[in-house]
Amino acid sequence: QYVSTCENNKTTTPLNARGKYCFSGVILSRREIDILREKLILKSNKEIARDLNTSKTYVETVLRGIKEKLGVTGMPSSALFKAAYRRGIVDLCYHAFTASL
């Protein structure tokens, strides 16, 4: 059974069969999580695009969307990392990364 809303969730909750997840009121797709995970391990946008078989422009667009969803202004990655950490997204990305080793 999937939930239809994301309000007041404190944990990662699958929202539908397409792989969207909720983090304290923010909904991210599986692809957004994949790109954010790669950014969190300090890869450049060009490296992320190569590794995920997509374009650098697409990666930049997705990262802008994630920042907007998290309420992050400006370009520093540190602001993105802080916002992701506060919502528990970093933990999920870390576990996904270590599981792939």
C-alpha cells in the first residue's frame, strides 16, 4: 500500500510504484536521489553525467530542481548538503552508496 501524500513524514516513505520518496515533506524521484548521491560523494556534474549515462545539462537541471525543492538558494554545494542532511536524505544516499561497494 502506497501513501498519497508526504506531509509531516519523518521517514523515507515510498509514494508510488515509480520510485518517488518522501523526506520530511519533500518528494524526490529515484533519479534525483541517484544524482544527489553522486554529488554527495563530490563528483563533478560532468562525472555524474558520464557515470549515469546522461548529459551534464540534465544533471545541472536536476540539481537545480532538488535545490528548489529543498529551499536552497545560491550555488554552494554545502548548502545543498546541509538541507539534504536535515531531511535524512544523506543517510539514504550513504546506505545506497555503501551497498554498491
